[in-house]
Amino acid sequence: MTPSLAAEPPMVLMQLAQDAGPLGALSQFMPILLVVGIFYFMVIRPQNQAKEEHQKMLSSLKKGDEVVTDGGLIAAVVEVGDGFVRLEIAPSVVAKVALDAVRARRKAAGEAA
């Protein structure tokens, strides 16, 4: 009977890993590479796509669009500036808000309700 590898001294285990050849070292890193790949496709890539989509929406804002801010305000765009947007919250009530605070567009200018 062959003794189990768990009972072998560490030097013997190191010798067995070296004897495995060039694929032995690669096979040790495969689980790590697999986890990194899964992490990229499940977390990083979707987040980057959502960020691109949000940037595209912000760059296409124009006067008359109805938007929702991070704070939950629903308002109409009055003016789009460099890094800010002026929103009409109520008749004759205009607020200057950072462009990044705009979360989503509810409807574009001229769209039916």
C-alpha cells in the first residue's frame, strides 16, 4: 500500500510538485485565474457598462428633459452647463445641481406622458 500524501514530509511534497513539470506550476494558479476571470465578468465589466451608459445619458441631456436626481427629486431640465444642470423643481423654482447627481431620465423633451 502507498501512504497518503498528507503523511509525507513537506520536502517530499515539494519534490512531487517540482516533478510535475511546467504544467504543475500552472495548474496551481488555475483556480486563482478562474476566480479573477469570474470576478471580472460578474462584477467589473457590468459596472463599467453601466457607468458608460450613465455617462452617455448625461451627455445627451437637453432642455425640457424630465430627470430624477440621486435625492429623488423629479424635475425638468432648464439648462445644462459644464458639470452642472439647472432643474425646475416646481413652477418658478430652479435649483442648480451637480451633473453627477442626475440618476436617470424619466422622459425626453417632447415625449408624451
